[in-house]
Amino acid sequence: QELKRFRERKAPVNEPVFRMYVILFFMLLFMCECGCLYFGLSTLLVVEDICPRPENFVEDILGEEMWVASDSVITSVMDTRVCGVDLEIKCDDCPQAIFFTRSIYFLMQTIFTIGYGDSVVPSKSPVEMTLACAFMFCGVFGYAMTIANMTSVLSNLDVVNMQFRHEMDAISHWLSLRSVPNSLRQRLSMYFSYLSRSQHGMMDEVLLNELPHRLRIELADIHRDFIGRVPF
């Protein structure tokens, strides 16, 4: 709500578009949190240190049944036997950025049940199998809810635009019947376009006429100080 009020100070906020941004933001935040949870439970419950010494990497990491040990992107950077030979791979005994990105990547494959095949849950890891089942179950409902909200937002946007196009077609037809000059016709078209962007197609007079007298006075008093400073 604070963000919405901040945006309304600069320009009118399109409610469907704003709701779409909110859905995308919280969906990405949920992905990041679940990715960190997936990585943490898959490693901290299995190994004592996810960033062991290079000489202990093979025994402490590769010998365990977890998706991190099966991820070639992670292991190739941490395993000195691979990165020390391949000059294109830089060795890093604790690549935290790769940990995060691969966790999000692996989580999205699990939630959306894509399954490219490059990362799989080890069949001998009960913790990861339980998490994978839980995320896939939640992903079905989350994916359906996201698509439903996006469909609602896009359909509402189309209704507003469709109504505006119908009104503009009626106005253009009336101006043509009255033989209005092109210069005046363009100015009228620009006015109604501005009205649609700034007031969402509803004129202030129409809204004020629908309000009771007391509410109309309270609404007008909001800008009384600003109007009083205008020199007449």
C-alpha cells in the first residue's frame, strides 16, 4: 500500500498492472526463500561443512547422496581435479553465488516439474525426496493461482482498452458527421486520450455528482489550501 501511494503521487496507478507486479515480486521472493531452504536442508543435514578443504572435497561432498554433489556445475568449480586441469574453469572452494543460482534453478525445475535432466534428486536422499514432493505439490497450486491472476489482470486490461476504443470510435463517427476540421478533431482525440490515462475514462464531474453533498464538501476541502495560494 505504501508503494502504491508513492506511485500515485507521481502518476495515476493502473490497478491491474500494479497487481501483476506485486504477484511477480512475491513469486520471485518465494523462489529465493525456497531455494535457500532447499539448499540448506539438502546440505546442512547431510554434511558438516558445505565448503570443506580442497583435499577433503572428494570424501566430504562427492561421497554423499545429495543433489549438490550430483550438480556438475558446482562440483567442477570446487573439485581441484577438474578446475585445476580445465583452464576455462576457475577454482573456488566456496562458490556462494553458484550455490544460490543453482539452488533457484533446481527449485524451479522441481516446482514447475520441468525436468531437463541435468539435475535430479538422488533416490537415496529421503530429505530431498520429501522436499521435492512438497514443492511439486505446492507448485501445482502456485502455478495455477499465478496463471489465474495473470489471466484476470490481462482480461481487465483488455476490457478497459476495449471500452476506450469503442468510445473513441463513437466520437470519431460523430465528428465526421458534423464535418469537424482535422486540426480540431486531433485536439479532441488527444484530450480524450489524456482523460483515459489520467482519470481512467471517468470525468471528475461525473464522480462528484454521484457523491452526497457532505462527502463532496469534504473531498473539495482537501485542496482548499492549495487553491487559496493561487493568485486571482
